[in-house]
Amino acid sequence: MSWYALSVKSGEEHVAKRWIEKHIGEESMYCMIPKRLVPERKHGIMVNVERALFPGYVFIETKMSFSTYYKLKENPYLLKFLNYLNNRDKHCHRLMNVSSRGEAAYAEEDYFKRIPADEISTVLLLLNDQDMIDYSKICIQDMGVIVQSGPLKGLERHIKKIDKHKRRAKVLLSLMGTEKLIDFGIEIISENRSGALHA
């Protein structure tokens, strides 16, 4: 089973996910919308808000086939199935087999580009069992940031900036070959002078 990304109408990630679970079923496909918990100030009060990690995308884990692909295409909320292999990709695809006649042969799932394992594994490590990225507790020191606990522990190299006022860390994530800075919620538990990562 591999992971794939579906581009859906913005704001309709959850209805797209429900359609998949109803029409395809959870037995053959796991569907998720990664979320993050971030602090936001509303009416002068800091509150916890859930935001999509990648707005406009739904992620599925399945053994892809043409029948599954065409079933997914029936989803009225789907805009496109990202990374469908084109003819040039097929010639370069590293999982290509060669048939007994010496012709290029592919399994059905080889016609669809998966999310690279190292990229999706980083995302999965951040998530709890509700597909949510919770707050990380951090210490700010002269040498940089140390994560004491939470999803960012061990991933300090991905933290590019700390905004103390907004209680957020800007984290660089890569997905499908594109790097993006994403705000994650943090709790600062100690600070020893301001460092280069401060906002």
C-alpha cells in the first residue's frame, strides 16, 4: 500500500473524505486530512484552532488500481489526482519491469506516482491518532531551539523561525517535491536570551 494526494475543492476536504469512505470503504483505503492545532487571537483572547496541514488536499493510503482511480474520479469534490504518470514518466519510472518479450510492463499501481516514502513518513511522525499535530514544548537558547516534547521533538532542523508573540514555529516541510513553510503551535517553557530563530 502506498500514499497518494488528492486535490479537492478548498474548504470541502471533509465532505470529500466522507464521500470516499462511503463509496470506496475504509477496508481497502485509509483516508486522512492532516490537521494542526495553532493558537489564534480572537477578541483579545488566545484560543486553540484546528487548521488543515495542507489545505485543499486529502491523502489516501491504498493499493492503487485503474478501477480505484476511476472510482475516485467520480467524487464530485475532486479537482485532480496529483502526480498521475504521463508517458515520459513511464519511461523513467524506476519500478518498471520488463516482460518476457523485452517490452516495458507495469503493474497497475506503477501508473500512479506515490508520495515519496521519506516525505509522507515525516508527516505521519508528526500526527497523533486523530491525524492532528499538537503543540510542542520548546526551549529557546543562544544556540537555537530545543524541543523538549511534542511532535517536533527530533525535528529541530526543520524549524526555521520562532514567533514568540504568536506562539508559533515556522516549519519547513516537503511534499511531492515542493517545500513549504507551515506554522505549528508551540509552548515556550524556557528562554535564555534571544537567538537567530526569534521573530
